[in-house]
Amino acid sequence: MRGSVTQAATAVGALHGASVLLPTMLGGEGPRSYVLAMQNNAELRSSGGIIGSIALLHAENGRVTLQRQASTRDFPPLDT
């Protein structure tokens, strides 16, 4: 019984945290913008891969939309 109650408490704690964060993250208190960086695991790095593409997400009133998407090839090379 103690193990079941502990598991339930852990799940409820995680759900509580999500219920506190999600309304604001989904634009409930005004529009929000997020940059989403997607890694490609074909070239292993300490963080899991190299960033291959990025997307700009917009959240407002619970609705998330994709605003823009770009590949790393869309950016010009940096001058050294």
C-alpha cells in the first residue's frame, strides 16, 4: 500500500506542476513565443546531436501555431 500511495503522490505532484505552468505557457495570460531547436542524432554531440532545424512557435489562448521554420542551411556562414 505504501508503494502505491507513493507512486500516486508522485503522479499527482507532477500533474499539479503541469496544471500550474501550462496555462501561462499556452498563452493564457497573453501571447507567448518559443523557439524550438530540433537535434539531428546523426552527428553525436554531448547534448545528443547537432541542431538541424529550428521553428518559431506562437501560443495564445491555449492554441499553439507554427509561425516559421528554418533549417541551419537557411543561415549564412559566419565570417571568421
